[in-house]
Amino acid sequence: MTVVVHADAAALAEAVAARLLAKLAQAQAAHGGAHAVLTGGRVAAAVYRAVPASPAHDSVDWSRVDLWWGDERFLPAGDPDRNETQARAALLDALPLDPARVHPMPPSDGPDGADPALAARRYAGELAAAADSGQLPRFDVLLLGVGEDGHVASVFPGHPVADGTVGAVTDSPKPPPMRTTLTPAAINTADEVWLIAAGGDKAEAVGTALTSGGGLPAASVRGRSRTLWLLDEAAAAQIPADSPALR
């Protein structure tokens, strides 16, 4: 596990975008394609805007990138509060992606209607269909925001998600109450997991997760080969200065 601290949210977003481009290019060099899992939130939107603006964006063959989502608000397609809608406006529409390789979680007006459990089951099936073996494709990098309460994706403290790869949430403590989410077990299959946070309102959760853990979902996240906490100075304010993970 490594913690990397940047001066402010703008510097953080630029740095994460550069890391993402490098990771995707590395994955394609190693095994032809790349699978990335996207997140939502303010910092994520800034990262996504920085990717197509980067001079290095053409180092990635975007036609060979599969994009997935870590969680989604169970709302109608195109709703501005959906993570997919945010990502399309900031990133997807600016890149030459293969539409068949863009895998949003089903909306509430999709084929499963207003049943998030059916939508979660559908997404689990799509993931399994893309896997070489087992129930999940190889996630080269999985991005996560960190909530003020230490939640990641739509896995909230005190709100366990069912076993399997994708779960339905019907009682989210943050609106909207209905969501779909990758489970912790699925998240922890990724080669690299990046937890991204900016702002002083995240400092307590970040500090707790990186010290005592406090039972926070963010504390239990682990990439198979690497776990990166990518923070700005405000979000890192409660990490002990002598933490061995800091650099």
C-alpha cells in the first residue's frame, strides 16, 4: 500500500489522469487490451476531463479498452446523478472508444425495470461473459472515491452487501436509496485499486482507514498487486506524519 499526496485537488486530478494513461498503456503492452473500472464524484470528473486533454492520451489504443463501473445510482438513463452520465460528459464522448466495450450498469428504466436486484444480476452476467475464466474479467485498474463516512463504491459502513460480484442496495444512507455496486470481493480482484480523495471533509475517514481501520469499507480495499491512496493535502491532514505508507 502506498499513499501519494498532492498539493491540491487540481494537481491530484492531473496526476491521477497521467497515472491512468500510463497504466492502461502498460496493460495493453502486457496483454493486448485493458479493463478499467470507473467511479463517480467531483475528483473523478476532474480526472476524466484531464485524460483526453493530456498530450499522452493517444498512447492508449482506446478501441481496446473495456470500461466498467464500480457502482451506480439506480436512476433512469441519462439522469445527471448517474455516474455513467458524468463519465460520458467528461470522458467517454471525447475518446474513440468501442461502444461495445463500454459497460454501464443498468438504469432503472432499463430491461429490468425498477428492480435493482435484477439489474445487479444482469451486470454480474455481463462481467462473467467478459471473463476468460471465472466470474470477472481481469481488472487492470479500479478507481474508487472515498466518502466522508469511509464508504467506497456503494458499500457503506453498517450496510453489508450480499455475496457474489454485484449487489443491489435498497437502503443507501445517501440518496438515492437504490443502487447497484461491485461487492468488496469483486473489488479486491483488481490488479491495482486506487482510492482517490480530496478535501478536508474526507480527512477523518482517510485518517481512520489508514490507521485503525475503524471498520470502514475503505480500510478493507486491497489490489492484488498494488493499492494506491491518491490524496490532496487536505484529505491527508489526519494521516500520521510517520506513516510508512506516506511518500
